[in-house]
Amino acid sequence: MSKEIVLIILFMTVVTYGARVIPFILFRNISLGGFWKSFITLVPVALLAALVIPELIISPENSIRLLNPFLVAGICTFIFARRVSNLFYSILFGMIVFWGFDKII
Amino acid sequence: MIAKGFSYGLQKSISIGIGYAPVALTFGILSLQNGLTVWEAGLMSLFVFAGAAQFIAIQLIGQGATIWIIGLTTLVVNIRHILMSFSMIRFFSGISLGRLSLLAQGLTDESFVLNSKLLEDIRTPEERSRVALGVNVGAFLSWVIFTFVGAWLGNQMNITFSGFNFALLALFIVLTVGIVNRSNVFTYLFAGILAIILKMLIPGKVYLLLSVAIAATVGALIEYYRESKENLEIKHE
């Protein structure tokens, strides 16, 4: 195992675990209401949008491209997952559709 | 009613565990293609346990990026865990710091989304922490084990399949189906549009944190304003 990779893993672990645990330590005895309650329940929703939507329509050259395998496979996966509520099948379906359209487009 | 505990969470984690399998296999295979060894790939999953950041990291390692670039990129990509962790505290009031720090390692986008739904229906913080631990352990085991399997496979043969590029996104899209509804679709779309604009304007991954923070703030302000208006109307009646 190379020393550099070990250091990289260590660095990644520290920043990731830090982000996971710090709010638990700082805010563990605080109960939230009103605005903050709405805010924290909306975080997962906003997060999924930010993780997915840009990847589907921005090309590696940093421009918007609608006809690309990511968007097509993304829409197909979404429709499939709505009908078949099975995580494994839906992911497999998405990967295969992507592979297919990647060959065509 | 029988108390729900660790095994209930573990059982519920099966959906994530199975969903992680193709993604972790992909990670393992791609790790080898980017010059990592089987152990390095497995240890990264064991310690870091954060899909998106790991995929980005092995790409950067393959490109020969410095440890500082990789560390900082990981920080930017994973700082969103602060928001998720902050959002989870409401379930665990009074739980010991020791157990909380154990729960923290299992916090991922997927376990967070599942726990957020699951824990709403469970009454005590004690039960919630046990269920969440079950969910996290199940997801964690699947991620680590299938990384090793993928890395081992990648070591045996050269596998090329463009569908690998879509594994992580497919996982996120399936999660979207379960969580977006009429009451929060505005925040979802707003965050998406913001993320597109910010990603094109700002290099790197800062757009993730910015768009989530702004969209959730705006969405929450609208909800808060609506609720206080309704309360006023009730008072007037």
C-alpha cells in the first residue's frame, strides 16, 4: 500500500467524519422549531436536486446539452423507479439504459 | 406495541444495501483502473464511506492530483454532511455522545434519506438511535464488502462498461422518487436550477453546498411565512 494513498484516505476521513460529527456535538441538546424545522426537512430534497440535475444536463465542456445519454437515462430511470419500487432493479436498469444510449448518441 | 430496535433498522437497510451493491462494485472496479490496489480501494470505503467523494477522489488520483487538492475537494463535496447531521439531531435528543459519534460515521445521503423517513414514526430517541444504527450498519457493510468484491474482480480482469458512469446517479435518482412530493417540489426544482447556474459559474464543487443552503433557506422561509399567515387568520376568526 502506497504511503501517499494512505495519507489521502486519512485526509478524506478526517474532513468527512468531521462534517458528520460536529453538528451532533454542537447542537445535540437543542430542539428546533419554525424556520429551522422547515429548513432541515428541506435539506435532503435540495441535496438530491443539486447532486443529480446538473450532472444530467451540463456536458463535460461546461455547456448545457439536452440530448445526451445522462439526461435520457436519468428520465428513464426516474419513470422506471416510480413504477417498480425496487432500488436494485432501478439502478441496474439505469446503468443498462445509459450504456445503450451512450452507444447511440 | 413492540419496541423497534437494531434488527428492525438492519432489515430496513436491505434496500440500501442492495442498491449500494452495483455502485460499490463499480467503485471497486474503477479504483483498480485508476491505479489503486484492492486494499487501498477497500480501506477508502471503510474509512471514508462517502460515494460521491470517493468516485471523485479516485479520478483525481488517476490524474495525479496532489493530496491537498484531493483533501480540499473532499471537504467541499462532503461539507453537506453538516447539513444532514444538523437535520438528524432532532431525532436523538438525550442520546450519549459515544453513540452519536458512532451514528455519525454511518451518515450518507442514502442512510440520511431513509432514516429521515423511518424515524418520524418511532417514538423515543433511544429506539430511534437503535434503528438508525441498524440502518447505518447494513448500508456500511454492503458498501465495504462490495467495494472489495469489485476491486477483486477488477484485479482479475479488465472490465469496461460505460454503464458504470451512471451507477451513482441512478442511485440518487431512485432516492428522489421516494422523497420529492407536492409540498417540497418547489425546493427541489429551485435547488436544481441554482445548482446548474452555480456549477457553470464556479469551478470545483462549491456549487453543491451553495445551492443546497440557498434553496433550503428560501423554501423554509416560504413555509414559515405561510404558516405564520395562517396562524394570523385563525386569530382573526
